[in-house]
Amino acid sequence: MSFLIYPESSNSCKARFTADAKNKLWWTDFTYIRLSNGKIRYNGTIIVLYDRSAVASLDSSYINTKLAIATLKRAINNEKPGSGLILHSDQGCPFTSWNYPEHE
């Protein structure tokens, strides 16, 4: 299954962070987790805004496009969404990289 994502697009969700059906609107972002040993891990999560369930959550030592793509692939594999899905992000570097928009 191949998906095309349009980075730096207009705000398609228009600040409405709710959806009337599952797999119409997803939200993604990164957060960091400071471990007891002082190291930092980064977590990428994708949430379905219909019911606020997490469809993918991965962590890594690095915050980068590779983590963003791996998280998206996990969500797609888990949910198998149809066409018309909107993935909302803050359009930070990992989500606007040339490597992120088109992949299989």
C-alpha cells in the first residue's frame, strides 16, 4: 500500500481536533522521555482523533524523519485506513523532510 503525504499544506483540520468517524483524522507528534540514567528517548505517537486511541507509538534515541516514517508505517499497518485520511502534525522538520512525503 502506498501513501502520499503533502507536507506544509494548509491546516486541513481547521483547529477541529475531533472527527466523526475512525481513521478520518489522525494527529502525530514527538515527545521526549528523560530516563533515570539521564539519557533521553524520543517517542513518536499517532492518535486517532475520533476516540483518542493511539494507533502507533514508537521510541528511539533520535528524533528524526526515520522515527516519523516508522511510526506512520506502524499506524497504517495496524489500521489500514482508506483514502481521505488527514494526518495532522506541527509540520516540524521530521514531518516536512523530503524523505517523509512519499513512501511505500
